[in-house]
Amino acid sequence: MTTQPIGADLIRSLKALKLGALADTLPQRAALARQHKTSHINFLEQLLADEVSRRESRSAALRSIKAGLDPAMRIDSWRAEDDLRYDRELLEELATLRF
């Protein structure tokens, strides 16, 4: 899988649109899209979905740092002690953030 370098004009455009981080993975993504014969629209959807995910992760990390939270303390990695009693259904409902 060969990757094409990104031109300076494209990098300037990405930065102007606040999408400069896409430049890091764009050559690999483009090569994969060619290999899988992905349509232009699907390729663009994938790029933008990746950027949304990256921004959401970064935002959550920054908020947790600002709040002074321990990054290791996550609900998806939490394990209850055997002798701990709690309402499992309530915890699951709270974890969905649907309240």
C-alpha cells in the first residue's frame, strides 16, 4: 500500500478549516480507500467521522483534566468488589447518561 504525500495547498486548506489533524492520517486513509474501492462520499464520511471522534475524545480528556479527574477512573473499566452492595440496574442506567 503506497501513500501519496499531501500537498502544501491541501495542508493550508485543512488548517484554515481547523482540520489540520486530518493531514496526519490522510495519506493512509486515502490508500485504504483506493485499496477497498471506496466512493468519494464514503471516504469523506469516514474522514469526518474520524475527526468528530478525535475531537470528542480530546474534549473529554481536557474536561477530565480540568476537573481533576483520574484518567484511569472510567466507568467502563470499573470493577466492583465482591462485598460491595449496590443497585446494578441504577448504575447501568446512570452510565447511559439518559437521565
